[in-house]
Amino acid sequence: MTETAVRPVPGAPRAYHFPQFERHSLENGLTVWLVPLPERALVSVHLVLDGGAAAEDESRAGIASLTAQLLVTGTRRLDATQFAEATERLGLEIGSDSSWDSARASFGALNAQLEPALALLAEMIREPRLDEREFERLKAERLADIMQSRADPGRLADEMLLRALYAEGVPYRRPAAGGPETVAALTIDDARAHHATHYLPGSAHLIIAGAFDPDAALAAAGSMLGTRSGSGPGHRTVEPTAAGGRRVVVVDRPGSVQSELRVAQVGIDRQDPRFFKALVTSTILGGMFWSRLNRRLREELGYTYGARAGFDPRRSAGPFLASAAVQTEVTVAAIRELLRLLDQMREAPPEARELREAKDYLVGIFPLRFETTGGLAGAIEPLAVYGLQDDYWQTYRGHIEAVSTDEVHRTADELIQPDQLVILLSGDATRLHDELVEAAFGPVEVLSPEPAAPPPAASGA
Amino acid sequence: MPSVPIERHALPNGLRIVLSQDDRAPIVAVNLWYDVGSRHEKAGKTGFAHLFEHMMFQGSAHVEKGEHMSLVQGAGGTLNASTWLDRTNYFETLPSHELELALWLEADRMASLLPAMTQEKLDNQREVVKNERRWSVDNQPYGDWDERMQALVFPETHPYHHSTIGSMEDLSAASLDDVRSFFATWYAPNNSVLTIAGDFEPAAALVMVERHFGSIPSNPDLPDAPATTIPPRIGDEVRVEVPDRVPLPRIYLAHRAPIFGTDEFDALEVAADLLGLGRASRLYSSLVRGQRLAQDVSVFLFPIIGGASIFALWTTASPGGDAAKLEGALLAEVDRLATDGPSDEELERVRNLHASQIESSLERVAERADRLSMYACLFDEPERLNTEVARYLAVDAGRVQAAMADALRPDNRVVLTYLPMAHETGDAQGEDAA
């Protein structure tokens, strides 16, 4: 029995290296990234473009997302039904969406289907149908989804947090897929303009990961954007100004048995030299099961099913966010505890054990992240979108290992500023208001959001 | 066609072992299925199997509370567990040189969970699970759909009547004695399957398994599985409306269906994909794109191993649309497929989509390991992983139609409709409001 009483000694680690990849610049400006993986049965293809939400005119907020979705609803040659049939007959489910910093169309195909799949993707990107009826349908679905999201306590908290955190005029204040005010006014002409302006080879990266013939892949890439050339205007620079200082915002959701807590401030952008330090810091705070937040709020106090914290480094600074859904009765106690844990991160360096575990976790899971061809194609995306160095993944683990206890302490002190924190929750304001005022976490504001008005009923034809 | 290598072994104490080696990446997945789920719960003890799963992470004889998670993550691994109607599974994926850590942790809690169990830990995890219920059910729009659906498809005393998360009252009643007896009854090597998939050396791995699990005693008094026999049809169309704080009506349909593993179940999986997989599917084409009656639609089966499985659909009405019209259109499409059957092109489409999805999921060692455990535990046949795709491809139009005609009938149907509450009166809105 004694030999099994002690943790076993691990074997010798087997080396893992991020796979080799090549970058090619085509004549028309398209950048092609090839990640050859000869033993795979699937190929993942990701096309990313500078056509995300940050490329929008604020008056057209939501057009990037709608345009991306519209692309899969047909080409000049194939209507929506025909295009769905043509792609799905190959076993493809083409995804097309956008986020703040890019638009992306992607699929995973069995090896034998790669060539016809690339041809269909190219057709979709080069000559999409951009049908008005389909546009109006997707628009109506987006508006309905906004309504649905405001009935969901977590999504409601997420939306309202952005509004509370960022100043008027900052694009990050509204959802990446646009709010109802702007989406309702979008037209098919806006989609056509967005496509014509941003879906250009100079603004695009084609990533292919799996078992494929490189020459055939490059040839297919050449026809991806046809005779177009040039780059779009790219993304606007977002000035991530905070709306104000420390305060408490209660988004009233009567009868809620839980409060969805969001404690946040403006964080860092993707190019910040503190990126790795911030990652290790947020892992210790709320990025592992035995993190400070989860250990205390879940495993000791039983306040929540899970608590987490992290940064969202975009081209400009996305939020630093700590979150948990807690039983309504313990809301104030949970906030108090969460704030105390944030203070604790700032006041002292982490214990050696904590730092070791966070670094071991981030370094150790490295090969697990890249098990799939989709995961590998996804790993190339930040190199393409943020212009990270080609050796980013080769040097990643070294950067994590290099973070010291003092650096975590300093980073927490710099990036978590108590007087900047927005403490927001969606929950039962009637039950919580007085207790929150008494707790004096900050000035308390109560919002009673009206759900968005339903869009006009679909006209059957 | 997948061709995953499979080796089967067993220990004298009854532990079944499945090994599937693949050294493409330096990672290994460990997966343990215990043949116990919420269907084994006694009356007044709903949610216990899941609460017990939480207790399994609270330490064991040589492991501290939370240390299982901490050690695996600190070794560069990912992990979780889940409880469902028929089973509970525990799984870790780690860099391959840490295989023995996972085996040691799983064996320590299988052998000696109880010394680490305290009232304080039970009280803590009870609160955590209650919050899980609040988060996923009570505080969510449409949140209790699964609980209601199971209760309508299966009669009150049936093991599948209640949902896995359980009720707040029953969770409050769970005791340390329950933990002890549940462990002693179900958490035995002869009630479990251990799968290792990925980068490892089989002979060395077997030695490790023997070293850590070999001395754990089996339970010779393993109870029989609870009786789940049930008539194949509900015998009625059961209609329930639920006023909820939701902006849009949503309809859930459920039918009793032949159990997971039967030819009819396979045919109904094809039917579900024909109806709802992809944008060229019948329901998406007709309800979402064509008539714009729905925001979304989803069709799926509960892979239940006893009594009956469930063939389920749900769809959210478009704003301004009405639930009755959507229901009518939905049922018309289902009937049309049952009557006319799919075309060759449609069958080719779903077959290729299915094959792609299987290949995609098998890229992950954790997924491979879990499916191997599933087939070993439920069928004593891990090799079914390699014949999944062939079984799907073998389903022809005739089998689809026959299976649909048998199961998707009005006298075997639950219709559960969520309707937006009016703000002022709290009454349900919608066409069917009295």
C-alpha cells in the first residue's frame, strides 16, 4: 500500500515542437500560411480578413457580422439552398463570422474533399450572392437574438458591462455584432459595400493545416479572391477610454435566484509588452480550478458553480474581467470577497507554489492545444491578425517560464486599479439595492433595461 | 472510415481496461466510466449521483481537497467529469509522461474516497451543486426544459423520470451516509471501465494499472440495474404550456424511441440529421430560411441504454410568428419525410456530414477514450467505435421511414411550449392562451 501512497514520479517528458509552417505572399497581396501535417485525415482552412467589427463605421455597427453570415447563403451561381447542398454534400459545414479584429470563413474537410471545398470557399468569397431576402432574414435573426440575449442573465450582464465600462463613442461599448439601434437600419447595400471594401487580398490571410499538396493549395489560393487586388482600409484604431471610475451598476432582473457578477476595468491590448505577465497573473487569480477566485468563492464558500478572471487583449484594450454567478442571497458577500481577492493580488507577490502551478499549467498544456488541425489553423490566426513574430509559438513557453513573482505582483498592481473597477451585476435589484448601498462598494446605479422591441414580423414570401 | 487500434484487458477484480495507442502527439487521455447514473437514484435522492461526482474531487486517502484538479492542471493537463442518466465519467488529458499521475489519482479515489469525506465538504459541494442548478436551470430562460421533458416522457416512478441535476429539496436531504453507501455499492472496479488513449506503451501502462488498481476489491453484491422496461409509446399526445420570462415562444417535441444501440436508433439518428443537420436540412430549409417561422431548429436523440431513448426537437419562433403555426409546419415536415423518405442526394449529404463530424471528433484523444469507454461500458464492445460510421452508412431510406413511422406519431408525443409571459398579468401570451 505504501508505494501507492505517494504521487508517482513522472517519466521523462517527450519533446513537443509547434509544427513547421510556411508563409507565402501571392502576387495579388494574399498571404498564405501552410501548415503541413502529413498524417492527418482532415484539413482545416481558415480565411481571415481585416473586415471585423473594428473596420465598421459606428453608424453601421453590425454590418461586419451580417456580411460574414450572408456569404454562406449563396454565390452568383448557387442560391442559398444550392450552396448549402453543394457544401454539405462534401461533408462541409462552412462557418462565417466576425469578431472585433477580423472576419473569418472556415471549414474542416476530409482530405479527398479539399480541392472542391476550396473552390466553393473561393466562390463564396469572390462572388457571393448577397441576396436581399437572405440579408433581411439574417438581420431579423440578429435583432431577435438581441432580445433573447437580454432575457439571459449572463448575456445581459455582458452587454451592460461593456456600456458601463467604455465611454460614449468607444466602439467597444456595444456588442461586436452591433446593437439594435444600428442593426435595424442596415441594408443590403451596406453589406455589398462592406464586402467590396474589405474582402480584398491585401487584407486577407488563408491558413491551411493538414495533409495537402502545397502546390495545389497555392494554386487554389490564387483564385480565392480572383482578379481583385489591393487592401481594404483595414481596422480603425479604437481609443479604449473608460466611461468613469469606480461604481456599482445593478441591472434589474426581478425574481433572479442568482446574480451574474462582472467586475471589470479596461485591460491591455495584444501588443502590450506585459502580455505574458498578465496571462500568468490572471491564471493565478482566476484561470485554473485552484485559482484564488475559484478556490475561495466555490470550494471554500460555496457561493458559485465557478469563478474566473482574465484579460481580453484585442487590437485595443479589451476588458480585464472577473466573473461569477452567485446565489442572490450572498451577492454582497461575494462582491466583498472578490474585491478582497483582487486587493490581495496587488498587495503581495504570489506564493511560489501558485506561480509554479500556473506556469506549469500554461506550459504543460501547450501540446494539448494543438491536437486538431482546427486548433493549429486557429493558432496561426493571431500571427496573421496581430502581426506576431513567426517564432511566437516557438518562444511562447519560454516567455511564460520567465515570468517572476515580482513581475506578477507588479503587473497586478498596475493593471488592477480599485478606483477604476466597475462592479456590475444582473439580478434582483429590489432585494439587493439597500444592502449594496450600505456595503459602500461605490455609488450605486440601478438600470431597468427595456428589452429591444421585436422587429416587424417576417413577411412569408 | 475510422480505424482506431483497440486492445482489451481486465483485472481479476473485474476492472475492464481498453487501450488505444497513437503516438502522434505526446499526450495521453485517461477515461473512467462508472456504470452508475441518475437512473440508479432512489426516490427522494434525485441529483445524488451528480453530487457524488462532485465529492470525488474532494480528496481521498492520499489526496487533499481540490488536489486532484490542482495536480492534473499543474502537470499540464485538462480534466473534468460528468454525470448523466446511465453513467458517470471522469477524464484527464495530460502530457504523456504524466500518465501514472492520472492513474494514481483515479485509483486512490476508487480505493479510498471515504476517509477524506467530511460533513463540511459535503455541505460545501451541496451549495456548489445548488448553484449549478440555479445557473443552468432555474435562472435561465427555458431553463427547465429537460427536467419537464423527461418527466413527461417517462412516468413518475420510472428511473428516467427525474433529471440528473435533481431537486433542491433532495439535494438538501443528501447525507454523509448516502455518500458512504453510494460509494460502497457503485464505485467498484467491477462496475467500471478504464480507457487509456494516445501516447503510451501498452505493456508498461498495464503494469501501472495493475499496480494502482489491482488491490482494489470488487463488489460481489453489485445490484442489478433498475428496471427500465416501458411501453414503446407514450400512448397519447401530451401537451404542456409554460409561461416564462422569454421574448419568443419555443417548442420542444419529444418521442419515446428504441434504445441506443438498436438498428432503429441508428435509423432515427439519420432521420434527425435529415431533418435538422446543416442549412440544407429539411427543417432549416423550410422553417428558418423558407417560411421564416423559426429563428433556429435542433433535432437530436438522447442515447439512453434502458427502456426507451428520446427523439427530441426544439425550435424558437420568429418574432411576430405564432407557436401554433410553427408547430403545424414542423410536424408537416416531419410527416413528409416519414411518408416520402429522403432522396439519394439527401442521404449522401448527411452521410458525408456525419463522416466528417466523426473524423473531427476523433482528432482528440479525450474523445476517442470517452467513446471507447462508452462502448465498452454499455455494450461490452469498444470495437463499435470503428463501426459507427459503417452503421450510419448502412441506413437506407426504407429504414428511416420505418423508424420514423413507428416512433414519431401523435400518440407518442410530448409537446412542451414555452410562451412569453405578459408583463402586466403574468399570463401566457400566444395563440393557445385560453
